[in-house]
Amino acid sequence: MAAALTVGSIDIVKSNYNQKSLSRTSPLFVELSKDAGIELSNAYFWGKESHSHLIALAKQMGAFGAVAGIDNRFFKDRNRKPWEFEGIKNVVDGWKSLGLHYTVVEGPPALGTKTKLGLEGRDEEISNFITFMTNLKRAGVDCICYNWMPVISWARTSTDTIGRGGALVTAFDYQEIKDKPITEYGEFSKEQMWSNLEYFLKAVIPEAEKLEVKLAMHPDDPQVHSIQGIPRIMNTVENFDRLLNIVPSTYNGITMCQGNFSLMGVDIPTLIRRWGHQGKIHFVHFRNVQELSGELPSTKFTETFHDEGDIDMYEAMKAYYDIGFKGALRADHVPTMAGEENTMPGYMTLGNLYAIGYIRGLVESVSKQQENGTN
């Protein structure tokens, strides 16, 4: 029984046992039912050394999911391309050797500016992306979080805004960057961006279906309409519906980044249920924000602790429970807390520690109330 509960075999355990047939007091039942079947995860974008303390704490807390890119520091041969099988397998095995389960690739290789802006060379990028999906699934990972933010990706105008009790949080104010010059790529229209996205989806979604690899589009962050001549099209709920309809498929789905969707002016629990019942939510960024601009999509906002922003986090967790979400869920953009240097804004250890406890408490509360038939 103890061996069955190790990280390396938990997927086999889940596939071979029916929870309803187990004693509710058995260790196996407790492990399988923890967190309502959600795989509680952390982001490790700076690598195993930078996150060594968080890795140790995560294992002690039973949050075994690892979300990251394809980190070539795990490669046995640094000359390998990141979409080649041996390199991907090195990464999967590397996280496993640390006691973690690599759940989601966030920031996939071979999907860059050429594809998103429709430049020469995009067909080669897309071909490499399909190779990447094939080898990723072969290595045992089946979810990719990607975005449609070329040239200027995640953007903030402050990474050290003072939050509750002196904690440091990230913030954005479009007024501070609206007059920046256009990039070297010039100006593009929204319809050009849509055309490029459609070209990509029609090439990769049929392959993703064959492989059973879930593609989870992340919303634009920040969700303004344009930055330095580069339009942003994944910035409204209506545009996400358009995305899902370009190539209808179970594998054409969404990263439910609560903060960004909230800043589009929608009710998060309602949206979770709508897309969740359609089977479109493949991955969750569990985060909270405060809108400050009075505009939608928001042009000014700040990150917050999980328990103080605009989103009703308890109702959001109820919605994930109601739709039966069983994928990876991670805290996102946590504050930097007392005693920490702000070297990885949004991803420091103590904020993640706080968030994991908060999330687990919400899951247990929702689960027990639903089991007892109370609201």
C-alpha cells in the first residue's frame, strides 16, 4: 500500500482502483480523494535550484504537481532540441527524481513569433510543435498551456507595489506604457492575429486529437487591446468562444486564469461552470486580483493575496467541484512576503506556501459541505 502511494505510481493507482469500493479510512482512499481529485501544483519556472525550498515544502504539503517549461538544465545532452524525445524524457524523469509529477508544460518550445505573427518560417515552427506534442505524450505528459502574445508576453509596470502588510505585489497601469514606440515588427491588425491563430489551430488540433494532448490557451496578460503595435485577441470571453469554435474539439481548450478573466468583467464561478460543463477547462491558474481602472477589459489592476481580491474564491472552488475538475491547478502571482528578496516576482516561496494552505482549505470545505448536502 505504501509503495502504491509514491508519486511514480499514483497514476497507475488511480486507474486501477475505484474509490467507492474502498474503505473511507484507508490510506489509499484518503490519497485518492485528497483535494477532490485536483492535482495541486506549483510553478517552477526558474529551475530546481532556485525553487529548492519550495520543492521541499511542496512535498511536505502533498502538492506534488510540477508546472514548468522544458528546462534544458535537465538534459543529459545540452545540444538536443527541446522538442526531441530524449530531452523531454530527461525533464520528466528529472522532476520525478525530485519527488514531483510533471503535470503541465507552460511555455512550450517551437511556438513563437514566426507562428503568432505569420512570418516566414512558421511552417517549420508548427512542424516542430507537432513533433513536440508527439514526444511529450510519449514521455507521459498530456497538457500544454500556451498563449497568443507574441513579442511582448506577460507584462507589468510594477513588480514591487506595496500590498497588505507590506507584502510586494505586481501591478499594471496601461497609462505608463501606452506611448511606448511600436516594436521592430511594426503594427498588426486583430484580424491578422486571428488569421494566424486559425492557421495554427487547423494544423495542430487534428494532431492533438490523435495524440490525446490537451491544448490550453492562456488569456492575454494584461488583457488590454494592444501593446506597442501588437494586438491582443485573447482578451474577452467572446473571443475565447470564437477560439473554441475555430476547430471544435475536446483538445482545443482553455487555461482558466481567473485573474485575467475577472479583469474582463465576468463572474468567475459562472464562467467555470459554463466552460467546465463543455469540457474546455484543461488547467487552472488560481489567483486573485483587484481591478482599478473602471474599464473592461481592465487597463489598471493589482495582484492580491488569494483571500482579498475581487473574485469570490470559495464560490470559484465550488464551481470546480461541481464540474468535476480533476486536472492540475496551481497558485499564480503570489505576493513576496516578509524576509524574502523579490527575485522572482509573483513566484516566491512563502506566498506559494500560504496559497497552497488556502486552496487546500477551500477544497476540503467545499468537498465536505457537498458530501453533507449543504451549501
